[in-house]
Amino acid sequence: MSNENCCSVNCENPLDKSYWESQYQTNNLGWDIGKVATPIQEYIDTIEDKKIRILIPGCGNSYEAAYLLHKGFTKVTVIDIAPSLIQNLKNTFSNNPNITIVLGDFFEHQGEYDLIIEQTFFCALPPFLRQKYVWKMHQLLSKKGILAGVLFNRTFEVSPPFGGSKTEYELLFKNAFRFLHFDVCTNSIPQRAKSELFIEFKRNNEVSVILYSFEGITCTGCRNSLTETFLKMDGVLNASISSNFLEVLMVSKSKMALSKLQDAISYDTKYKIYEIGN
């Protein structure tokens, strides 16, 4: 694989089930390296408890899942939105009781996991879903749960994948998670050398992480101003507004009263905030 372009279009079409199904149907899998990623493989090798509950979202061809099963893990769940891919995985793992294969939308998935493995899922999502990603990961992890894997530390001319930087990710995940490991990978495959960050984030159980829908933001300046307003509120540890201005991720010492949040933004009558997640 000479580059990291996983599709030949600039994402003018929605990155929905139909889009990803077409990528598998046409074998347009530029992101697929054909094996478990080295940073993840070496991380898996450090895990002693083979009975932990593991989720791999946006699992693709599930090399990581195959490696987990090979190493003796007994509670592996994978989920993806592409029907033909999921059918292939069900055929591949048909005689293995230690893996659960789910066709569905990650953001609608329910469960509790001790480890969630991140491998090319975050980068495949439109950036406006990143706040929702943080909220959902926090929701799905157990009290001692870990989110571990790789994030791209670069940008791309053609997307997906969608890249980013360590600074950007720190602002997104801070306070909702405790950063156990967060640095440039030293064991990436040659094609991705120095362009991946390895993360090991532990769920922070001492905070409230809530996702809200928002109405009224029309520009980046408004978003920045509102973010500052929220961050100045007593008890708020982190606030992040999605790139399409429609969702707010709020991390606070305790759950903020919706009326208090609405009062804080009442200086503009067009601003409305609604809770969409618990």
C-alpha cells in the first residue's frame, strides 16, 4: 500500500451503510493492511486476562479479532455497518463461540466492555461525529474500561480517512478519559511511520459526560464564543462543539441542569440546547 487514501472520492456522498457496503463490494479497501496493526498486536500481547469483554467498532476484516481469538480471548465482539462484510465474518468465524458479530450502527449499540480497540474507525467517521464518538465510548466502557488503539497524526488530501493532531485529540478527550499512553507510535508499519499515535485512555468515572443537541450556531466564531461560555461555568471541565455546530459534548463534575445551561446562553434567543444522551 503506497498511500493512505481509502476511497477515490472526496466524500461528497454520505458515509453511510450504502457507502461502506459499496467499498467492500468493489474491494476498494485502501485502508486495509491485510494483517493486525503492529501497535495493536503488541498491546494485545501485554493483556493477561483473556476473559475481558472486548469490542472492535468499525471492525472491517477483523484481523485484530482473529488475533485476539488466536491468543485465547473468549469475549470478543465486532460491529460494522456493511452487510456483506458482516456475512463474510460470520462465515469465517462460524465455528467459534468466543466471538459475537454484529451488523449495526455503532452509535446505537448497547453493551458494556472492558476494552474497546480503535483501529481505523475514528478516522473513517465524518469529523462532525467526533464529539458523539467520545460520548459513546464513555458510555460503552465499564468502570475500569480502556479505549486503546491508534489515531492518525496527520491530515489527508482525499478523505476518508480523516486525520488530526495530538493537540486536537487532547482537547476532544480530556477529562472524559485519563491518558495512560498518548504518543507517536514507534512500531507502525513503514507506510505509516511517524503518522500514528498510540492511545490508551481509561474511562474517568468521576465525571458526567453528556451529549446535547444545539440550535442556532451559524459560524465558527459563534462556536468558539459558546465554548468559552460553557468552560467558564462552575463545574464544567470540558466542552466541545461539533464541526457542524449541531452537538455539544459536556464533561462536568456532576450533571449540569439543562435550565442552567440554557440560562448561560440566553443572551442570544436563537440558541437552544437539548439533552440527547444520558
